[in-house]
Amino acid sequence: MKSFEYGDKEISSLDISITVTSMIIGVGILMLPRELAKTVNGSDGWISMLAAGTLAIGVGWILAKIATHFSTQGYYVYASAAVTKPLAFAAVLLLSLYFLSFCAYEVRAIANIAKQYLFETTPVEVIAFAFLMVNVYAVSGSRVGLIRLNILFIPIVLLIAVLVLLCSLGMVDLKELKPFFTTNWKSLAAATKTTAFSLLGFEVVLFYITMMNRPKDAPKAVAIGVLIPLVLYTAIYLVCVGVFSQLALPEITYPAVELAKEMQIPGEFFERFESIFFTIWIMAVFTTTVMAYDCTIYGLRSLFPKPKHRTWVFILSPIIYLLCMYPKNLSDFSKMSTFISYEGLLVSILFPILIHMVAKLRGVKSDAS
């Protein structure tokens, strides 16, 4: 008897593509147009987005290709054989802490935005706690169930995003997109760095590769998973510039939400569409947060296998809450974002590449054969 396609514990390349897309699409896009407008002239941010996207797709492909070498044994075992157990332990522990801080950042970000647009009189601490508890409930269940949940949520998120873009086209002033190609290379490079940070998330392949039924398809799947948010981010940025202008964007905290606020629906069937948009977008942030939470547990369980999955869930939840409440203001929150981004570049990209190079030199056994 043939098993139910989505009832087994293995995932396909489609699952990985959607997982990577879901991991990348989060709070970053809500603020990215503002950050780009601070740096570039006119609509030149698309150049930086194209450069950052090409770089992210290339690095994601390389990382996935490396991950195929430990698709059965796992990252920790492979790293232990390559660089000794103490160094491998440190590498995986730092990677787990990166996902932990990533999770805390998303919780605090959604609490900040929800307070501004939905719950004006509710303390940030209460909103963050409620959102975290939902994540605790979700991550306590099946890991493959979380990945399959992305398949349910991401079409809805993309549909709403496309609807916002289509209904905003009538407000776009093409003159605001000019001048073209007037930004100097230093500003474009700075904008490329900002965009590249917003495209982080493909690192989940380092852990989820062990669940794939065809690991060799991982590089292509990851590349597609990065391409989808890149196209979406670029479209939202260009529409935001056309609607609000490059000069006004730096003054708008969350341009993507304001775009939903300004959009015009034929027939005026909805008012305050930004509430609907943001409610749907919480689904995207939820999947990002819960997968970061799950990857933290995934990494820690490879180092400390004795505690059960749910034990780690409850051990980590107060740590995540305290960490997300650490920033006292928007300046601290921005510093937290920058720190996490650099931490991700170091422990989730540079370390695996260096470990793989050492493994190649030492002839460590590979699963990619």
C-alpha cells in the first residue's frame, strides 16, 4: 500500500525550497525599503538587491552542496571527523546560539510592530510573551509537521503580498523612480550588505538536509528558495519608492505596512487593509521564528542527546524571552539585528565552508557519492 505523500518523515526538494523561502520572508522586508532609501539615490536600490540576491543564491548553493556531504551523518559528526570534536562542538554550539538569537529577534520585532499597528495599549512584553507561547506550542510537535506547515502558509502570504503590489500600482509615480544609476559604488556596496543580511535564512539546510529524500537536489532547491523572496523584495522596494518617494521613505518605519495602508482596492470593499496584511504577515514571521527555534533544538540535541525534545523547548523558552526583551529602545534593537547578521555570516557560512575544506584535505568520509 502506498504511503500518504505528506505522512512520512522525509521531505522533498519542494519542501526545502518553501522552507528556505519561509525562513527568509519575515520582518526584514517590512523595513528594508527604508534602509535602502537611506543609502541610495532614486530607485538604484534594485542594483544592490540584484547583487545581494546573486551573492545569496551563490552562497546558498555552495552551503547546500557542502551539506550533501553530511546528509546522513549530520553536521556535528562530519565536523568532528574534520576538525576534532572540541572544535566541532564549538562550531555547532555557536550555530545553535545564532538560531536562538535569530528567534529572539523575530519575537521582539513582531511585538514592536504589532504594538504599533494592532495593539496600541498592550505592553510589548505581553505581546512578545503571547507570540512566544504560540511558538512553544508549535515547536513541541513534529519537526516535519513544521516544515509542511510552510506549504500551507507561504501561498497565502505570497498571495496577499502580490495583492498589495497590484492594488498599489495605480499610486506609483514613475518620476519618483528617477534618477537612474546616480549612486556611487560605496553606497551601492553598503546597500548590498543591508540586503544580503535580509536574505539570510538558507542556513537551515545545514540541519534539514538529513531529512531530505534526495539530498543531491538540495543546492537547486535552496537557490529557488532564495530567488522567490528576492523577486518579492525587489518588487515591494520599487513600488514603495514609486508611492512614497525616495526622500520620504527614510522617515517611514515600516514602509511595506504603510503601503498596505495606502493601497486602493476597487469598490472599497475593505478599510484598514493594513490590519489584514499584517495579520497575514504574522504567519510568515511565525514560520521564520518557529524554524529558528527548531534549528536551535536540532543543533543542541546533536551535542546533548540525552534531554528530550520537549525538555529543550521549555529550557530555551525563558532564555528566548529574556533575550528578546534585552533591547531597551530601537537603537539597541538595531544593534541586535546587526550583531545577529554578522554572527550568521561567521558561524553559518564561514565555519561550514572552512570545515568542509579541512574535511577535503583530510579525506573525511562523505555522504555525497
